[in-house]
Amino acid sequence: MPHAARTRYPLVLVPGLLGFVRLPGYPYWYGIEAALREAGAEVYPVRVSGLNTSDVRGEQLLTRIEAIRRHSGAERVNLIGHSQGALTARYAAAQRPEWVASVTSVAGPNRGSELADYLQRKAPEGSARERLLNAAALGVAHALAALDQGDPGPRLPQDARAARRCLTRDGVAAFNARFPQGLQEPPDALGDVEVAGVRYYSWTGILQPGRSDRGRNRLDPTQLACRLLARTFRDDAGQNDGFVGRSSARLGRVIGDDYALDHLDIVNQGFGAVGLGVDPVALFVAHAARLRDAGL
């Protein structure tokens, strides 16, 4: 089906924390960008600061959207954000809804991350442990930025402390007080959710022993890392992907909130090594078809 994902407006892919567009031989959206293009979509993966607040990243995204609108001739775009990229997309849509047709959150911490809370407790601001953690995170962020071969542009600012602070549950609560668009109470909307002309969607995964840790994931070290990080969760214990809890990830129309995918598998990272039963690439292509059918 060569035109299955040919949406009315371009798809803009927004990465999460420590995100990038394309490292040598390794795109962030591994296999996803290519599959969407093959199915007829116009796709733009973008670069924002790997470590910074969702507001700073959102302003950077608005600059990229403006450039994409000029290049494509489209009045609006469909934003798809992974992890913190969901908050980044929500910021952009709230500030310039006339530029955005839809926002889709993929494993987005829309009510904050218990993992960020855990890191705040274990490495409080000003402590030696926090300084070490920040230095390591900044080292990774600068290395990824230097290696990124996609979406060229100016050097972007990095702030590890601000990034972690804004992803805690308190930090995201403050964000949500300013930008509540797409949030539902309870967060389990079945029909389309539209605010100021912008449609909101979401999906996420959870670790499922016997499924998410099988198949090629048996040999994937990122799956093990997600399982270890999942132990930091209390409220969403057993209901998280290692980084984000199931209840936190819901936004707008919930496409699914229990796929057998960890936080990185949901964007097909680890060179496409995922567990059993779910094809993350197919989820993106199916969603593009959904947006097309909605006239977006």
C-alpha cells in the first residue's frame, strides 16, 4: 500500500531526552522514518536539545516547524513526540495551534516520571552525586550532538539539571498547569480529543515478562536496563516501560497503553531488537493512516 500513510500534513518526529536524528549508521527512529516514507508520508525528524526543559526544546521545535512549513508549503504539521518529545510537541502546539494539526505522544511522561523523582531523591541538587550524574549526562549529550548527521543547525544548549527537574512529577504538574491541552480526567478518552483545532493522541508500552523480554530482546542490553530502572517505580510498579508509567503516558485519544514494549523498543531502537507480539514500526504506519483518514 504505497499511499497508506500519505497524510495531508507532514509528519514531524520529535525525539526524547538525549535524542538525535541520525548517528553514523543508526537513526533515532530506527526503521520508522523509512517505513513511513515508503508508505507515502512526508517525514521530518528534527533535532532539539538533548538535555533541557520542555519549554526550551519547544521553542527550538517551533523554529523547525516554521522552516518545515516554508520548505513543504504546508500550513500545518502533525507532531509525533517520543518521551520528552511529547512534552516538547505539546508546548509547540499550545503556543502556535494554527501551525499544528495533531500531537501524538509516544511513551510521553505527560504526568511526570517516577524515575526522575527517584533520581532527584538519590542525587539531590547540589550533591556530589548530582554533579557526577550531570557531568556524565552532559558528556553523552555533547557526544551525541557532535555525531548527529541529521537536521543540521546551530549548536543547541544543554542543561542536565533543568532537564531532570522538569521531568519529575512536580515539574510536569507545573507544565500541565500552563499547557493542559489534551489532558483528560480520567485519561482514557475513547473518541478524538481536539483542543484549539489540534487533535491529541497517545500510545505507550509496559514491560511484560515472557513477551517484552523475549525474541531478539533476550540479547538487547537496553531491555535489561529498562527492567532495572523499572524497579524505581512505586505507584506504577509493574505498569511502566522502565522510564514512564502507564498512567502518566495517556494523552488525548489513547490508542493503546499496554503494548509489550519498553521505552526504547517503542521507537524500534536497539537496531530493531524487540520482544514478542508487537511491531513498533507498524504502530507508526497505522497511526499515519489514522491521521490520513481523519483528514490530517
